[in-house]
Amino acid sequence: MPPPPLTETIPTIDDIRRAAERIRPYAHRTPVLTCQTLNQMTGMSLFFKCENLQKVGAFKFRGACNTIFSLSEEEAARGVATHSSGNHAQALALAARIRGIPAHIVMPETSPQVKQAAVAGYGAEITFCKPTLEARESTLAEVVARTGATFVHPYNDVRVIAGQGTAALELFEEVPDLDVIMAPVGGGGLLSGTALTSLAVSPATRVIAGEPAGADDAYRSLQTGQIQPSVQPKTIADGLLTSLGEITFAIIRRHVEKILTVQDETIIKAMRLVWERMKIIVEPSAAVPLAALLEHPDAELRGKRVGIIFSGGNVDLGKLPF
Amino acid sequence: MPPPPLTETIPTIDDIRRAAERIRPYAHRTPVLTCQTLNQMTGMSLFFKCENLQKVGAFKFRGACNTIFSLSEEEAARGVATHSSGNHAQALALAARIRGIPAHIVMPETSPQVKQAAVAGYGAEITFCKPTLEARESTLAEVVARTGATFVHPYNDVRVIAGQGTAALELFEEVPDLDVIMAPVGGGGLLSGTALTSLAVSPATRVIAGEPAGADDAYRSLQTGQIQPSVQPKTIADGLLTSLGEITFAIIRRHVEKILTVQDETIIKAMRLVWERMKIIVEPSAAVPLAALLEHPDAELRGKRVGIIFSGGNVDLGKLPF
């Protein structure tokens, strides 16, 4: 049964191209790397778009930067706000500092010291809350009411999605003839932006996602045609714990061919392979699409040209899984 | 007192440009990365040429590849040989495999299993010897006598030096207006190739090297005007233990402004900074020039545009110094 017609607003390719122009002065144009060993292991030609080498170490900077530089002067003056303890918080904090506006970050008081320090280091104002979803949301509401800041959702926002789509845009500029493009899926911001770009600039390219089996809400959402919540997810890929949003789900169900789920041990194996053979640092979440290729030799992708977006590289060097 | 006129044959910029053409189909054009955090820490604009992302994880592939593809058909048919247990051995083995010729590698029988496996993995034939310099040299001589293979020195060879100079050539193509260019110095192949390229394509750029204080033979060689042997070197930068050769010394004493020595603790600090902030894996030797900038704030380079060649990224993930 085909999905119902779109009711949500979704970004157009023009939005994505404008986002690319908007963030160009601030974001890295990250390199596309290849690795003979991984090509041999998979029997494919792999092209890795290295968003782990992006500012703040993750693609999240693209969406945050596009959103912040899309704000009117009046909106910007009141600042931005979000609740996050991860890459989105750092990305928003840095983009806000670049535009010279306040960033308010709501973080659980249990967040690791290193993440608090990273966000504070970019000059953001941190408001701590109890480590529950309710406390996060109510604290954020208070901050927004008090400051008039614009709430920037980590993924369910057209400006954020358009920004994330610029990574694939750059990848297709360098490698136009991909058979497949892959991204990991958590909240779906990167995956939906990647799918929209791919559809517009390379309609024959298939879009496939990788997702941890221990946090397979997006897989189940595609199966059931309804957003499934992420209930007690358990995976080393800590960037992929959240469930899809309405906008990202609407895009993903239409434009993503399939989601391949993977076990944590394959994620760790793929992560280590990238460190050892490519000499770059990827976080577990970033290794998920490659893990999917290793775990699903049945996916009939041998001989294909496959683009993979490495989503981030933020790991604690003191706590490596190998 | 100026150094005596050159008697050794040294590569010209045309040799280096031809090397660039020769290796182009086989070597990666590695990215040049920047890092805002490191710029702020040093007060400079740093441009990192990432040879850690080169094939076999080190710049050594450039020199080995140039040498092997410079051989005549007759020479090539007899293969190449060297004694090394490090990056040069892997580089020579891979370049030989690409040309489809034999590579004979003499390695001490005490070499780590992982290095033996890497060289064997590229299809080279390993001949083991006792772990002494005499045994290495006599075993190599036997191999060369038996096979007719061409001995490829790891650095004291004009074809190797010309190959190593192509990294700086690419860096200057992307960032033409460097005030300073830096490389680490061990045997001097990378440093002398870098200096020759810099002199030809950007004569105003100053060439500065970094060297571990625990293996400061190049520093002492420049001070005394004579090649000083590397006696019982002790440093974590295990790629920089060897002493200069006659050709590399001749180039370095003329074209390198100075060598800054650094303590191992600064090397480890610089290495960790690169892993954490740039999300790329560099080996200790590669971190030496950045360490030199951190340890010598008196070097009067604040405000300068500094190119740094990251020489390699081959580390044992099971034995990290942090």
C-alpha cells in the first residue's frame, strides 16, 4: 500500500542548495576517501564522505549552521535553544558562537563532564535538568519562555534536514555515478536529507540505511508504516538511540529503499577496520552502514559503487571498545 | 662557513614533477585539513597534509612507487629488495605488487608478527635475519646477489626523495602562500624532498623540521656540519630512529632553516590532540612537527601560515600511549 500523500512540509532540493551556499563560509568541505582493503573485503567500490572530519566532529554542524544562519535578525538576537547532550548541542553552540548569538542548552545533570565542558567551551549557556524526558522538555519550555530563543530540534526540522542534505550534495559532486548511497539512521535527519538530495541529483541511486539491531525503531517504523518509539534501546551506537520524527519519517518511508539492521559486534568490527585501515576516527554510529555491508553479504550489492556517509568521530579515547 | 658545493646527485624539481605524474594513478591525493582549535592553541594558521591517509598509511608509498615505476623493464623483472620492518617495507611491497614484480624484504626475525603479516599480505617475499645491522646488510647482499633485484634504500636515493617531495607539491598546489613548511626528520627522505619542492615552487617559504630530543642526530648533524650517527636513540617516535644519509644531509644542510627538538611527552600530547580534535589517526612520528610548535612558543611563528606534513598513521591500537 503506498504511503498517503505528503502533508508535512519537506525541504526541496533548492532548500538544500541554498543551505550549501549558506554554510559554505563556516563548514568544512569534508574529503571523500577510498580504501582498497575495504573494497576487497566487500567486493564493492566504496566512497566515504568524512563528516567525522566536519567541525565539532559530526555532520550535525551542517544542520545547526543552516538553521542559525536562516534566522532573521530579530530571531537571531534572542538566540537558540535545544535539549541535547550530544553532537547536536555542540554543533548548535558553535554555530551560534559564529553568528554571535546566545545558545541555551538543556542537559541532564548526569551528562558526562567531558560533554558539558565541550558545550561550555563553545560559549553556550547550560541549564541542567533531571535526567528524564519530562524534565528536559519542561526545562526547555521554561528557557524558551524566558529568553524568546528559537528551539532548534536535532532532526525534525526542515532547516536542519536541508543542512544535513548538503553532505550528500558534496559527495555527488565528487562521485556522480553512485549506485547506492548509505547513511546511518537515528532520528533520521541525516538519512532524510541524504535521500532528498539523492532523489533530486541522482534519481537512479538507491538509498539504503544502516541501523543497530538494538535500536531498530526506524526499521520497525518502515515495516509497520507508523512511527515506532525507541523503547529501551541498547547499542554501542549511542548517536542512534532516538526515534524518527514526523518529517523525517515522511521522507524516509517514501525515498529510502530499505534499512539493514546490524549487531553491535559487527559495528565494533567495522569501526576498528576503519581506524586501522583508513586511519580516521569514526564513532560507533558512523560505522553502522559499513557494518551493514559486512553483515549482509546477501544484500546483492557486490560490484556496486556505494557512497557512505561517515556521520561522526566523537569518541572517548579512554573508553574504546577494543 | 657555507657548506661545500654539492657533489651528490640531487633531484631537481622536474624530477619531483615527473614523480608526481608517475605515481598519480596509484597514490592517493591526500586531503589538506585544518583545525580551528589547533589554530587557536598555536596562534597560527595550520594546514595539515594528511599522508597518514596515504596508501599503506604513510608518505613512504610515494617514494617507493616512484622508484619502482622508474625501473626499466629488465630491472623491474628482477624485482626490488630492501631491509626494513617498517613503513618502507610495506610501501615497497605494495608498489611492487601494483607493478607486478617481486619484492624481497629482509626483516629481523624479532620483528612484530603484525608487521610481518602486513608485508606478507602485500605479497612480498620475506627473508629473516638476526637482529643486527651486520646481519641485515649481509642478508640483503645475499638476496640481491641471488635474485638480481634492485636495492631500494628507504631514503638515501634520489628517486625516493623525488617521490617524497610530491606531498609538498600537492600541498603548495592547494595552499600556495605558506610562510613555513614543516616535516619530521628521521633519515631525511621526507624532509629533503619537502625542502627541494619548497625551494622551487615557493622560495620565500621557510623550511623547518621537528625531531625527537631522544633521537636528535639530525639536529647534531646540522650543528656540527657532519652526519652524526644515531646512537641508542630512545623515543616513542619509532619512525625517526635512523640517521641521515649523504644525499639527504646534503639537501637538508643547505635548504632547511632549522630543526626543533621535542620531548616525548609533548609528542604524545600533540598526537592525542590530533586524534581528539581532528579525528584522524597519526603515529607518534607524525605528531613531531606539531609538538615542536607547542614546545617552542619562542620560535616566533605566531600569526604565520604553516604547512605541516603528517607523515603516517601506523599505530598498534592495542598499545596506545594514552
